[in-house]
Amino acid sequence: MLDDEYFMRQALQEAHKAFEKDEIPIGAVVVSNQRIIARAHNLTEMLNDVTAHAEMQAITAAADVLGGKYLTDCTLYVTVEPCPMCAGALRWAQITRIVYGTPDEKRGYSRISPHLLHPKTSVTSGIMADDCADLMKLFFARFR
């Protein structure tokens, strides 16, 4: 049985891909029945699209694999707490569970709109939080 840390490591691999492309290093994977069905990372710069967050890319890819728009019985692993836009999309997708690494103190959904997720969605935070936060700090340190 694979655990939360294993899947967060997979999301971190995606975040590193974003980092290498000069994208904000956020990565995500969607898991169904202990199997990764979607992998994604931020593509906002590459696609010139403010909505191309890792979570949005992962939702689209997972829905394509499942052949439907709902991600019930799926878990999203994402390195940074989702923003309100992504939380809203995850609500519409009816995802069962969200696991994130580090909180986003400025732009995270829990600070801006804490009731945005679907009422049946469970949330686990803090999985590999230091690793996730360190990658973000390293990225933004380049601009200071």
C-alpha cells in the first residue's frame, strides 16, 4: 500500500519540472485506486494562461482518463495549498480528498475562502511541507 508521502514525492517531481521551466514550482498528481492517473505542473508562463495551474492541468488530465468530469474516489496530491480558483474547480470536480504539502499564507483557499471545497472533500496538509516550501523559497530567491 503506497502512502501519502510516496504520492507527494511524485507531486514534488512535477514541481521540479516546473522549476526547470522557470514556472512557479507547484506539482500535482491525481490518484485513483492507488494508481496515479494524472501528473501535472504549473504551465502559466509556457501557455501564457493564468488558469494553467498544476491543479487545473491535473483535473483535466484525470477527467480525460476517467472519461467523465467527476473525480469522486480520487485524491489530489499538490505541493502547495490550492488557490481559490483551483479549490472551486476541485469542488465542481467533487474530488474526494486533497493532500497538500505547504500552506499558501497569502493566496491559499483556506485563508481567502475556507468553505470553497465540496463539503464531502477531506483535506490533509503538511505532507513533506518543508521540502515543498524549500523549493518555492529557492525559486523566489532567484528574483531577489
